[in-house]
Amino acid sequence: MNLTCAKATANARRKPRQTLAQRRQVKGHQRTTYMDHDVRLVGQWQAAKQRWFLYITSLVDPQTYPIDFICDLYRARWQIEIFFRDLKQVLGMRNFIARSENGICIQVYAAMLFYLLTQVVIAQAAKETGRSVDDFSTPYCLNVVRMVLTQATPSLLTGASTADVDRLERMLIDAVIAQGLRPNRRRPVILTTIRKTLPQAEAA
């Protein structure tokens, strides 16, 4: 299939499908009227929800990219949206404090480091409690880690000694274990469900 934009008339949509080369030979052809490449429409019926889920993709080979694989990819892409949600809403990066390029990079890198630090603490908390990492809420844990770091003494934050660093780590892990669990842990996490159906991606 091929998509047209809003500028295409109803008569143009009803005409027989043409290749990109044929469309470009038409006098007055506009690149904004048609896409420059073909796309594929795939659908999956979910009996539990009694509805169709339709997806448009540029992966047009049905042998290499079956329908189930395409649907799983579209579900997994929401993890990227969740990551940006955490950066904007939880970490407060809706507005940049700095105005220079260097200042913006520093703010982004600081937020990324804080996010990765929280993920490390979550992994350690999951290991010590025997739980899955998916049992912990990333927004909850980010707020918990922020509170602990805000209330920590300067000596712990500067890491004057190995004992101080170990003590701070212990405080972070204990706080995440106590207050970082997801409220609805019976509901499976989407990304975990998808990984089970994609053994090649998991192995990679």
C-alpha cells in the first residue's frame, strides 16, 4: 500500500495504484502528495479486547517480518516513550535551565547519570529481595533515590571514604526496597512479555 497526505483529492485516491516512478512522471506531481516508499498495513485481532490493532510499517517483507513480530515491535517502542516521560515528568526536564549548548548537554548528561544510577540500585534491590526488576516502579524509585540524596550528609555525597560510599549505597537500596515497588505487580510488564516471544532479541 501507499499513503497519501491530506492534499490528495478523493479522485486521486480512487485511481489505480501507481509506482513511485509513474507518479513522478505526472505533470504537477508534488512529493508531499504521496510517500516516497511503500509501506505495509498489518493487523492483529485480540479476542480478549474484541478489537483489531492495525499498524503501518516500512518493513514490507512478510517472510522476514511476520505480523506477530511487527506487533511486538510496536508494543516495545512504548518503552522509549516511557523513558522520555521519566526524563520530562519525573526528572523535571520539561524546561532547560541553561541556554547554551554546553549547559544543555550538562543537564541532559546529569539526568541520564541519575537515571542509570537508579537502574543500578533497582537491579541490586531486586537481587537482594529475589524479585524481578519489573516489580519495581521506575518513577517511584527515581523519587526515592532523589529524596535519599537530598537528605544525605555532604560527607556521604563526596565519598570521603569507602565506608561512606558503602553506607550511601546501603541507604539507597534499602529505600528502594521499602518504597519502590510497583502498586500493580499482578499485571505483567509489556516489555517482559515481548522478550519471552523474541528469544533471538533476548539472546542478543
